[in-house]
Amino acid sequence: MNNSSSSKLIEEAVDQMSSLPGIGRKTALRLVLNLLERETHEIDRFSSAFTKLKAQIKFCEKCRNISDEQLCSICNSKSRDQSQICVVQDIRDILAIESTSQYFGVYHVLGGVISPMDGIGPNDLNISSLIERAEEKALKEVIIALKGNMEGETTGFYLFRKLDPLNIKVTTIARGIAVGDDLEYADEISLGRSITNRSPYSDSMAK
Amino acid sequence: MNNSSSSKLIEEAVDQMSSLPGIGRKTALRLVLNLLERETHEIDRFSSAFTKLKAQIKFCEKCRNISDEQLCSICNSKSRDQSQICVVQDIRDILAIESTSQYFGVYHVLGGVISPMDGIGPNDLNISSLIERAEEKALKEVIIALKGNMEGETTGFYLFRKLDPLNIKVTTIARGIAVGDDLEYADEISLGRSITNRSPYSDSMAK
């Protein structure tokens, strides 16, 4: 499809829609025309959802989860075990683990993984705040729940080296889920099992 | 994935994103988080593209194409043959036909097809304005370029019955494209050929 649309407004809307990952220009046009069929107040609500999100969103001071308050609902919950921290790459992993109903501790969002190829080092991630949490609190366990690829393993090993001297039990989720798969796309049973069957981090190194 | 997100703002953004056709909640979350990583001004631009589109978009007074002006760029063009009207279901079909560079007339957008099952009758479509254009102008030809399904055929036949008494040549695009396929997804060569090889409407009825 060339850009022979008779409207600059449509062009701009399609440009913006197709800026989303995985949305091509044909799909974008279909979505834009679907929006255009709606009432004005519906489109206003659609658009303001994203501007409001950006303007008002906070990040939990403790775990860096996305939150409406200073502390997220998980860190704030009295029914969650504050002595157990599950380290994840981003908030989608929290949602995925929460949906298994197999984990009752709290989280720590790294915001990425160590990736020299992309120029991401330990200082670009929320690692120092994790170490602070580990030093401050009577922590019993840190569960590393990162992807099973090179970057995930590197980051996990880096964290293990930082946390092990603090006499904290460092575990990693069981590789019940396929290596290299995204946590968020794993089925809930496998992901739940991988939480239950977590093993000492040192064991995973031996393999 | 359940709705255990710790943020009502995220929930609302995901709700809105997944209101788009073909976007599930997992994909919506991925898109929303992608947006959230952008700068505020980028998100403002994203959002305003859709509100501006709805507020400022016009429909061409002649052909009902989407337009920034009273007349769309095609109806306004002196290089287009105004005596030849191609009747399409919606503006995506115009974009598809334009991309073939095989058609030099003008268009008329019906805004749908006759579909008793969905309660859409001839009066719900831009048919009377088409008849007016046919009566007013020294029209030579109306090309019916609708889908090859029941509703498209019914609508085409309805138009033929209305236009034939006006001594206008009524043609239909050659079924070079697979029956039942959407015009917008056809490859440009087949679609271009179907414009070139259009046949008298009465022929298509005989088959």
C-alpha cells in the first residue's frame, strides 16, 4: 500500500499507530478506521488513557513495579512475605507470575538485563536498590526469575555474586519452562511449577 | 493473564488498547508498556493523532472518501476521468485500487453493503448520492468493485437495477482476485488486472 491516502490526518494517525511494535501499516489503517467509526468521547477516552498513564504513573519505591501509589499493592500487602524477593526483568513478568497464584513473596523489577551488545551494564539496571533491600531487611531468599538466555544467565550470575556474600539464599526458578521463552507467554502450569521447583542458584551453575 | 496489575492506569490503558479489533489483552499490555517507555511529547503526539483525526476529518461531498477538504484530492484532480465512477465499500478499497495505478476515474464510497442479517438496507448506504451523481453528470461508466460474497453481489445487483435504466454502462471488476477475499489484502497485480479486465455487469449475472 503506498501513501496515496487523500488525508494528512489519516496519514498521521496511521504513522502513529504503526509506530507500535508488530503493527504494520495495513493493520494500522484498519485500526485507525475502526477508531474513526467511534463516537468522539470514546476516542477521547482512548487517547487520554495513554497520556494520563504517562503523566500519572508512579513506580513503586521499593520494587520498581508500576504503581498508582508510592508503594505498589504487592509491597504494601500484609499477606505477602517481605523476606522473599523475586527478581524479574520487567513488570510483565510480575503479571505472569502473579497469574500462577504460586508465589507469595514480593518482587524486584530490574528494568532489563545486562547486555554488553546493547550497551546495558549493571549500573543501568535497578541492581543497587536490590542490594540495598538485601542489606537492610532480614531477607531470607532472593529468587532469580530471568530469561534462560545468555543475558538472563549473565545477569543472574552477576546478582548471585553480589548477594551470596550477604548470606542470603539465592535461588533460581526451575527451568520447567522452555529455555529462551518469554515468561509472559509461558503457560501458567509450567510457570507455576517452575516457581515451586526452584533450585539453589549454585546448582544451576553446575549443569 | 488475570487483571492483577497493580495499577488502575495500566488497566485502563490496556482496556482501551484491547478495544481495537484483533488486539488481545497480552498484546495490548505489550503495546502499552512500549508506549510508556516513550517521552511524554511522543505519547502526546500519539494520542492527539486520533483525537485530531476525529475532530478535523471531513468526508468528500462527492464521493464520501475521507478528506481534509470539502472535496477529496481524487475528485478535485483534473487528471482523473470524472465520467467513470468506481463504487467501493469503504476507503480502504480506494487505497487498494489506487496502489495498483490502473484506475484513472473517480470513486464512490458506499460505506458498507446491503446486509439484511445486520439490518443494513439500501437507505443506510451512500446509494442515493450515487444515483444523483449518475443523473446529474454525463457519466459513461459505473464500475462496481465490491466483495464477491452474498452481500457484495446483492448490493451490486441492486445498483445495477438502479443504474441500468439511466443508460449508464455498468461494469464489475473481473474476478481475478479470489472470491470472498477482501480487496485490501489482494496482491496488486491481481487487483490491477481485475480493474483492467472488468466485464459488463450483465455478463457476471449469466455465470
